Amino acid sequence: MAQESPKNSAAEIPVTSNGQLEDSHEHSFNRDLKRSLPVGLGLSETKITSHGFDSTKEGVVETGPFPGSSASPKSSVISPSSAAASRLAGQGCDLIIPTGGRAQQKSGPVVLADEVKNPAMEKLELVRKWSLNTYKCTRQIISEKLGRGSRTVDLELEAQIDILRDNKKKYENILRLAQTLSTQLFQMVHTQRQLGDAFADLSLKSLELHEEFGYNADTQKLLAKNGETLLGAINFFIASVNTLVNKTIEDTLLTVKQYESARIEYDAYRTDLEELNLGPRDANTLPKIEQSQQLFQVHKEKYDKMRNDVSIKLKFLEENKVKVLHNQLVLFHNAIAAYFAGNQKQLEQTLKQFHIKLKTPGADAPSWLEEQ
């Protein structure tokens, strides 16, 4: 009978009409509750807050067995009333339950955050994919060179690419020779101009040979002038061919390199898929086969796209090449023929036909009066 008093005093908590504990029983309630709690759980870990609710009884505190009983101890459970639950909901608090098992209050709105992505893990995954792709492509290249692996070949497209590369080498040779001709012609024109000045000087100082020196001076000056006109035509020819070879054709060959890289990747993943299909099919290999099929389809679409791009660029390049070279070859022929025929009018007409303007010495930059 002496042990029932703590239980009764802990189970029945007298409250007033406004929901507050009576002061006379508060001290005895805390003492009896501490005695009835399980070992390891103190009053500092239990907090009871009472507010002025409408109900006269805010909750029921259930305690475990008395100390010394044979039953295992149980934790205290506080079952709040509906009024207390509505009061907590109105305060906008979050209940965060950590791994330790105790509930804590954290003020603020409820935020459902997604899993934070680690930048280091993302970079590591990119490096892993790049390494795997590089390994597969390197293995495919070595297999093709050793004659063990198969490769996808578009005979028509490969023939066009080979012709383009061969033509590029030939156009580069023409460009190099034309540049050599331009350099030599410039030196010759410079020599003719100096020779004409020397003849003109001698014609003024030698009265006996005045006419002879004068004729030669006029001839050299005329040749130098025609040489400058021919030099302008040749330089225009060089600039146009250089643009065709080192920009237009080079851009197309860059697309060809991307196409060849896509072809190697396509063959590498195709070979992997074929090897997996030849092996056994079980629960372990079926996911690998499905993943390999997806990667193969992605690289197949990339390969088809690049092949289509190369075909279109080769078509437009051929049309542009014919048009450009036709005009430049006509210009080169007419200028050379008019120069060596001594037809100055025809040479000047050729430059006007192709809208070529010669640069006179000192006319590169306009004067400050012309800029006003």
C-alpha cells in the first residue's frame, strides 16, 4: 500500500479551470515523476508546457513500472489533446527527429530540400565516362590497324573525302608557286623602277645620249607600271585561293574529322553490343545488354547526323570551289597574257572586270583632311 501513492500522484494531475497546475501539488508531482521515470531519463529531458486551452485536462502522462519491479522499463509517452495539437500547428514549427530518437523543435517554414549534389562527385563521374569512352575508342582504333576489328565504311562518302584531301594538297602547291611568282615579280618591278630612274638621270646629264637614255627610261617605267598591275592581279588570285584552301576547305575537313571520330565511337559501341549478344543471357548480363543497346543507339544517331552534315558540306564546297576557281583562273590567264603581250589597255581592263583596285604607295591610310 505504501508503494501505490507515487503511482496515484503521478497518474492524476490536478489542474485548475484555466489549465494550470495547482501550486500545492507541483513540488510533489515533480518528485514523484522523477522516481517513476526509467533509469537514464531525467527530468531535464522531459518538458511539459501548459497553456490556457478550453479543455480542463491537457493530456495524460503514462509512467512505467515502479523501480524494482520485474517488468522492463518503458519511456514516458505524452499524448497531447486536440487543442494542444492545433496550438502547435498554429505556431508554424517543424518537428525534426534526428537519428538519436528525440524530437526537437525548429522554428521556420517546412522546406523539402532535394539531395545536394556534390561537384567533386560530378567531376569524378565525368572523368570516369571520358576514360571509358577513350578506352573503347582506342581499342577500336588498334583493332582496325591490326586487322582484327571491323569498321563501318561509306564508299561514296569516303571517295569524296579522299578526293578533297588530294585536291587540297594540289591547291596548296599552286598557292605556294603563285606566292613565289609574286615575290619574284615584285623584285623585278622594283629593279625596273630603279633602272628607269637611273636611265632618266643619265639622259639629263649626257647630252650626246639624251634620247637613247630617255627611251630606255620610259620603257623601264612602263614595264614597272605594267608589272605593278600584274602584281595586283596575282595577289588577288593568291588571296582568293588562300581563302578557299585554308578556310573553306579546312572548315569542311574539320567536319570530316568530327565525322571520323563519331564513326570510331559508333563502331566501338557496336562491337561491345555484338560481344554481349554473343554471350549468355541471364539476370546479370541482361541489364548490361540493355545499357549497351542504349549507348549504341545514341552513338548511331550521332554518326548518322555527322555523315549527313559532311555530305551537305561537300556538296556546297564543290559548288563554291568551281565558281571561285573559274573566276580566278580567267583573271590569271588574261592578266598574264596582256602583260607579256604588252597590251596595257587589256591589262587594265582585266583588273576593272574583276573589280581590283591597285594600292598606290602612300595611299594605305587616308589623310586627316579626307577623314573630316
